Amino acid sequence: MDRMKGKVVLVTGAGSGIGRATSELLAAEGARVIASDIDRTGGEATAKAIGAAARFVAHDTSSEADWVRVIEGIRSAEGRLDGLANNAGIAGPFPSRFADETVEQWRRILAVNVEGVFLGCKVAVPLMREGGGGSIVNTSSLAAFVGTPDLSAYGASKGAVRQFTKTVAMDCARKGWKIRCNSVHPGVIATRMGDAILPDERARERMKKRIPIGDLGAPRDIAYGILYLLSDEARFVTGAELVIDGGMNAI
Ligand SMILES: NC(=O)c1ccc[n+]([C@@H]2O[C@H](COP(=O)([O-])OP(=O)(O)OC[C@H]3O[C@@H](n4cnc5c(N)ncnc54)[C@H](O)[C@@H]3O)[C@@H](O)[C@H]2O)c1
């Protein structure tokens, strides 16, 4: 119940899927949650479902100006930031093969998935330092470990997030800032993004057969990993990769 008691956490992409489940779980464990999303309807619904422990803020994570506004808002309203779940992400149409992918699509996916994560770390770390430290969890993917011919820009973006996470972790640790930074790597999770990749029952059943555990993941499966990494239970964990994929990366 109290694993996040007294902590202020910003969750991006909180209006749907993994971000919503993470926001709800963090709040249930005692956190004050700032639920941000580019989608006002979804983000407001998440904050409403949580109640007094959450508030919604409109936020395009690919915009530096938005990041500065959101973090300054937290500085004024909450006065501190203990955790950041850099979760917002997009995948583009499926399939997106490198031979056909447009430069515009490639840039948009990298702008949200990579620049968004970079900006989050850059802009949030000073406020975390003021409060004596914190924890950042960047949502990468199983796609960071394997070739993804049907999602070319997406795979590249998640590989970048995996690597950049270690850079932030090392830099913060060496400087003694008491800020940890880790990545989570979901496999195939039943969310809006997951549905876009597996649009019908046949595709879902085929995918289940490829997953050693025999089922798709649920948003909560990832939320529990993010909760652990944001909590003080993970005080000795930084620069790590938490793979939550039903065993797919072990094949
Ligand atoms: N679902 C999967 O199978 C899967 C697998 C691996 C990794 N992931 C990653 O998990 C994260 C969450 O994805 P999900 O499956 O919950 O998808 P989702 O589509 O359900 O949720 C993504 C959320 O991000 C928001 N968003 C998109 N662009 C944004 C922007 N520029 N600024 C702010 N918010 C933005 C959307 O509005 C949405 O609410 C993503 O980073 C995704 O890449 C998902």
C-alpha cells in the first residue's frame, strides 16, 4: 500500500495502456501522480479514475517547451519530483519496413520515442536534484534487443532508449546526484499499441504461440516493474534492463 508513500511522480503517456496502469498502481501505493499525455481525453480519464492523488497535465513529450512548462508546474504545485516514468511512445503504421518508411515518419517516431526521453531526463533531473535525488524509468521495448523488420524506426528508437538510459545512469551516479535511471522492456502487451500490431483474434492467437508463457502481457505486468524501479526497493539498481516479455527474449 505504501511503497511510494510521499513521492511525487510524473508519468508520461498516462492516458492509455501501460501509462494508465502505472499511474493507477503508483497512486494505490501512495504516490502523488502527475498524469501527462498529448491526448487530453485519455489523460483526464486516468486522473479522474485515480481521484485526489492525481492531476492531469497536457504534454507533448517531443516538445522541449512543453517539458519546461510541465516541470515548472510541478515545481510550483508539488515542490519536488521523486520519480519520472518516461512512458509515452508511438509505433507508426504496421508494418513499417525500412525500404518504404518515409523520412517524416522516421523523424516523428524518433522525436517522440527518443527525443522525448532525452528531454524528460534533461529537464526533470535538476528538480530531482533539488529534492535530494530520484528515479527515472524509461520505457524501451523487447524491440531494443532484436531486429524488427516490420517496425524499423520503432526498433531503432527503442535501441536508442536502452543505450541512453545507461548514459544517464552512469552520469548521475558518478556525479553523486542520487538519481537512478533504468529501462523496462515490455514484450507484446495488450494495449492500443498492441492492438494496432495484432488487429484480430487470429493474429493474437498466433502471437501467443510464439510467447513462451503462452499469453500476451497486460499493462499491469509492466506497471509492477516500473513501480519496483521507482521505489526505494530498487535503491541499488541503476543502468539496468528489466525485460518483461513472457520469456520471448530468452528464446
Ligand atoms: N504495447 C506493447 O506491446 C509495447 C511493447 C513494448 C513497448 N511498449 C512501449 O510502452 C509505452 C506505452 O505504450 P502502450 O502500449 O501503453 O501504448 P498506448 O498507445 O496505449 O499508450 C501510449 C500513450 O502515449 C501517448 N502519447 C503518444 N504520443 C505522445 C506525445 N508526443 N506526448 C505525450 N504523450 C504521447 C498516447 O496519447 C497514449 O496515451 C510506449 O513507449 C511503447 O513504445 C509497448
